[in-house]
Amino acid sequence: MDTRFTRGKSNILERPLTRPKTEVSVSAFALLFSEMVQYCQSRVYSVSELQTRLADMGQSVGAGMLDVLVLREKNGKRETKLLNMLLFIKVNVWKSLFGKEADKLEQANDDDKTGFPAKVTAHWHKGTTLMIKFNDSVIARDKALDGR
């Protein structure tokens, strides 16, 4: 490989994926976020289209971030149990996003039917609460895993 471009630095492909976490400037984040919103606004004709575009971008970024966190924190081992997945989100994902663990994790037992595979909604109750309703098939699968 030509060393003109790397002078004293290692090749990016040779760097470990488990590098230490770094901080991102708040102003850089704000600029990137603003540009993403403006980009989407200039290409839509309604608020619902804007919401859909931003949600698609967020889902893509979130999936990529989750892959990196699973690789770094769990050496690529994905959780299969619901409680362990939720604990991973509460501790690792929240800490990566907001610098601290989520305050608490609660389980509500209600009989509402859910969509597939889960429906996430945000509510305000003494702070922001994210409610995740899992499909009945997901709950059944988790109970079957408990039986093993």
C-alpha cells in the first residue's frame, strides 16, 4: 500500500472496532440534525411525508448504532430474551445516547392487542415514558424460551 496517504497512521481496515467511545460536539450534532431536517423539508409536500422521511432516516441510523453497540458491548452476541433486550436498551443504548442509564424499566400487564412485532409510543408521566407493546407471538416465543 502506498504510505503517502497514511504517514504514521494505521490503515483504517486494521483499526479495531472496539475503539474507545468518543464525544461529539453538541454544535456539530445540531448542525447535522438541522441539515437533515432541511434536506427532508425541501423534498416533501406535507407534514406526514416529512415525518415519514425523518422516521426512515432515524430508523436507519438507529439500526446502525445498535449493530455497533452490540458488537462493542456484547462481542456480537444478540440477546434473544425480552427482558435482557430491554435491559440492554436501558443500560447500554441509553448510556451511549444520553450519557446515563434510563431511570427505570417497568413492566405493565395489560390485555391490549399489539401490532407486529412491536409498537412504541411516547407518553408523559413524571418524565418521558416509552411504552413498547410486543406482539402476542413475541410474548409466546419468549415464554417458550423460558421453558427450555
